[in-house]
Amino acid sequence: MRSVGEVGGMIESGVKAHLRVPVTPDPCLATAAESEAVKLLQGVGRPDEVVACVEAGVDLFESFFPFQVTERGCALTFDLDLSPDPERAGSTPPAVLELGEEKDEMRVESEESGDVGMEDQAQTMTPFEMDLKDTKYRDDFAPLVEGCGCYCCTHHQRAYVHHLLVTNELLAGVLLMLHNTTQYNAFFSALRAALASDKLEQFKERALRGRGVVGPQKAKEQS
């Protein structure tokens, strides 16, 4: 059996979904965290969980979170100045730490802590989503997210996507997936920029606590 120092990368899978704090990795992966081995985590995709896992040493993620959001008829949105175009995200670091105006209508209350099964999680909105099936979007002719450069936001409005959802048109899922993938890629681009500039705490303050998601350390202080 190879030693950790001889391993080029590690994969951790079988992690339960909806974790407020990442599960304790197996001893081999925990040891690898101290090495330069690349660490890939499967099954974790919620933005708050991603940030927590990054702090634990995870480098790569394999997730279907944007698909789950799309299946709920929701659109991802973040309180960050995200680069809206994934093609430009790698070359132009987004200004992730500027405080923009609050998007109260896009917020939902945080779920209670505790274990949630995969099937339940697929039906549970997160604080990073807006439910476009809600009737309040019926006459809302704004783009899904102001400033987003995805095809859906540059060509259509919330009211149109709402109509597609309530009439069960397949185009609704296509447009939402385009949007959610763009926003999710932009979130990771913003996270990488925050790590590179050593501003992860400011990123967390805006991206997580700005949405009512309290990190593990903050939760401990408030208890």
C-alpha cells in the first residue's frame, strides 16, 4: 500500500448531504490534508457547505446542486459582485467583496439544523434561491438576477420563466439550468478570488451571513 506522500490525489465520497459542518474524514484523507495531494469531495454542493469544506482542505467538488435548484423551479442568486460570464471569470477576477444592495425578496429563512435525507434535500430551498413559481413573479419583468450575463437573464424575464414553470413547459428547466450553472460557476470564481487575496472571512460575511447562514465558528460563539 502506498504512503500518503506517494498519492497524487484523494477522493472522498459517500458524504451525507445538508451538513452544517463537514463530516470528519477518514484518517487517510485527514493525513492527506496536510500534504499537497489534491482532494476531491463528492456529494457536497450547497454554497455554505462548500466554503466549510474548503476551509477543511478540500480542493475540488463534484456536485449536482445546480440541477437540484433547477428541479425546484428556483434560480440561484448571491449577494456578491459576481462575474456574470463564466467565459470571462477565469481572466477577470470578480470584485467579490463589494457590498451591493440587499435582495430581500430573494431570501428564504434558513432551515433548521439536523440531518436531512437526499430526497428531502432535493425539495428544500436554500437561502441562495428565489422560487420563480411564486405568484409574485407573475408580473415581474426584471431579469432573474440583475447584471447576470447568462442567456436567460439577457433574453427573458422572471414573469416569462414563471409562466413556463406553471404551465410545465420543458423550456423552463433549460433556461433555469443555464442561469444556475452560470451563477454557480461565478460563485466558485468569487471564492477562488477571495482565497487568492486572503479575504475569505469577508467573503463568508457577505455570501453566507448576509443570507442568514451562520458558520460553525459563529454558531459556537452565539450558543
